Amino acid sequence: MPPALWDLSYKDRHWHEACFHCSRCQSSLVDKPFAAKEDQLLCTDCYSHEYSSKCQECRKTIMPGTRKMEYKGSSWHETCFICHRCQQPIGTKSFIPKDSQNFCVPCYEKQYALQCVQCKKPITTGGVTYREQPWHRECFVCTACKKPLSGQRFTSQDEFAYCLNCFCDLYAKKCAGCTNPISGLGGTKYISFEERQWHNDCFNCKKCSLSLVGRGFLTERDDILCPDCGKDI
């Protein structure tokens, strides 16, 4: 009788025992772990050399079936994916890449993040720069009313920031005509005479309401008059 032949099978494919070998190095795969790639069988060494990725940290092969971490085309052994500063495994926690190194969020904040001038806590995203100092957007507020100034027009007094409304209420001169503040901001035009100020639109004759901007005028106590109305004084 002819000798018995072993029939080895994998995914509906069959081999003689002598034919069941690595396609690259020809070593027998009988009773050994192997991998399949494009209809070829490979021993684990050949598969690793040919197809497995290298760990970005230790530069060793990441064996098939081994847990690994991947980020932007790079791979790490799970145990090699650690914070560059504290050397603790990052795992599935949030991390921040910096100069080809990875940091857990607390370590990144300690080493790189700017600190808000107001609350002294790290600024990890966004932020506002005022007078060359960093602020959280939510911390950069009007000194008087505490409303956020980020994205809004504002001005300063004695190095403190104010929204325009508060600045006008606290510091702007009042119009002698309408008594509303004259901000002087954004190119606002006004008339000044003997320590009094008027909005351009308010600098009118007290009697006939004629605009006196660019005209001669007379004064009667606190009133201003055009020359014609002043004749009756």
C-alpha cells in the first residue's frame, strides 16, 4: 500500500504535508504559526520582515496579532506609546503631538501651554493676546461690566480694557448740546470751545438751529448763537 499522505487545509485550500511551506524561505509551516498574504503562506518571520510595520519608538517589528497604536501613518507597540515627559502609557487617553513626540494633555500643558494672565490656567486652544499677554477668550472681559470683549470693539484706560459703552460712561466727555458722551473713537468728530465739547450734529444755534460747524458764532451765557440771532442780544 502507498504511504499515507497528510492533507493540510486552510480556507478551502489543500496542501500535501511536504508542500505546506513558507513561500519566501521554503521552511515547513506544519504545526507552526503562519500568515496569509495574497494567496501566499508566510512564516511569521518572513511576514514580519515583508509586511509588518515598525514601532516608531523602539524600531522593532510589530508582530501580527500584537496590539498597536496608530496615528497619521505611524505605529507603536501599545507599551511603547507613552508620554515623552512622564513616560506613562497614553493608551486611549487624549494626547497632543509636538515635534515628533507625543504628550499626555497634563504634561503638554505644563511644558508648552501659555498661562492666562487672568486665571493663571493653561490656554490649550484659541485665546486672545492683549498688550502682548495671553488670555482665555472667556477671561478677557470689560473691566467695568465684565462682558466678553473677544470679537468686540474695545478701548483701554490706564492699561485696563473697557467695552465702548462703559468707556464712554466712565471717561468720555459729555456733549454740551445733547449731554451724551463723545467717545472720540472711530473718527468721531466734535467741536471744542472754552472747555466745552459738542458733537458736530449738536453744534447748532440755540435759537434757529442752524449748524455752526465751520461758521462764526456768538455766545450768550451757556448758549451759542449764529451771527444773525446774536444781533438781537
